[in-house]
Amino acid sequence: MSMADTVLYEVGDGLATITLNRPEAMNALNVETKVALREAVRSAAADDAVRAVLLTAAGERAFCVGQDLKEHIGLLAADREAGSGQASGQTMSTVREHYNPIVRALAGARKPVVAAVNGVAAGAGLGFALAADYRIVADTASFNTSFAGVALTADSGISWTLPRVVGPGRAADLLLFPRSIAAQEAYDLGIASRVVPAAELCAEAEKTARALAEGPTVAYAALKEATAYGLTHSLSETLDKEDELQSRAGASEDHAIAVRAFVEKEKPRYLGR
């Protein structure tokens, strides 16, 4: 089904596939798309039947180039006509109303999220990709922070995610001097988890996401929580968190299934609970 014509949402066999569907606009984020994407990622995160999420995009040129600047220019012009002389809180509220909920849902989902980056990922498009747990990238794709190029600061979580992925020094370079980062460099920096030929992206991304959807969902959720916690807490606090989360994972049905399958030399068939 579709949340709107601009975002497609499909669930099958434990996998939710969310597809940005404005290829003619390089999947730029107009208001309709942002609202639909927010509702799609929230639905996927909240649905217990969904055990993994695949975020992808239609077309070959772009994953998402961020804010639809044509629409944004119109909103700024409306502000000027209203006499404000500058962007109003309403014009810039998209960070609070759209980007922040989208990133929170992707990063906070208690299930793995895979981003299949088919082309340019810029601005918020880069932010959404970085909010995923695993990024499979076409060898023809590229990344760009973009914000300074339009006299804006980082949003969509990039000021948090990018330094943690590439280090604070490299993040400052990429933010202050925006440029196109090719797929291989993105892999070297840690932005791309894996680079594949463009023709193989769809198949490889779906294969990876479906494998995660068939995996130990409780353990995956605990792994996401543990690594996020460890980034901002002391070793002692993180050890206590690992104890808490390991107790939770150890009590899951999937752990019992995995141990039994190991002893019996069989492939485990996880239930996701």
C-alpha cells in the first residue's frame, strides 16, 4: 500500500519496505513526502509483526536529496509577503515536526533498519541513511552534507550520527566544506556498510533485510540499545546495561531456540520473541 503517492509502504514476511517515490524530483522531501515518511517509519517501528525495515528509493539518480528547495522557496516567499522578513517558525518547523520524528523512529526502532542507497543522499537524505543500522550502497551512489551550501546548520540527526561514524574532525570537514563523497570513499569513512554494483543493489538489500527479519529480533533490539547507550555512558554504566540487556535476551524464546539448534546441529528458526 502507499502512505501517499510519494511514499510506498509494504509489509510481508516480517519485513517492512518503505520506498521514497518521487524519482522525478530526486526524491526531494516536500511536505507531503515528509508526513508520509514519518507515518510509515512510525508504523514500521510500532508493528510487532515487522521484524526488520528496508528503507529505499525509486529511480536510479537519488536516494534522497533532502529538503525540496523549490517548495521551500515558496514558503520563504510567503513569509516575506506576510511581512516577517525572514523564515518563520512555521517555515522551519519541519525539523521538529518531520525530521526529528523520522530519525527517532528509525534509530529507536526495536528491530534492524537497512538503508539501500541507490543514488545521491544529501542533507536529510544523508541523515536518514545514517539513522539506519546498516547501509548497502550502490557503487554509483554518493553522499553530501549540503547544509552549509544553503546557509543552514545540520539537522536530521547528522550532528549526532556523523561524528560517531567518521570521527569529529572528519565530520567538521564534511560539514564546513560540503562535497560529493563517492561510494568507495563513503565505505572507507564508514558511512557505507557495504558497496555493491548498482544493478545488484535491490536484490542484495532485500536479501540482507529479509535475513535480518528472520533473525533473533530481541537480540537485535538489545544490540541497538547497548551500542547507543555505550556511546554516551561510562564503562561501568555500560557494563550494568549489558547485564540488564543480556538478561532480557537470555530469557527470550529465540535464545532457547538458538541453543537447542546449536546442540542439535540444525539451523535455528527464530520467532522474533
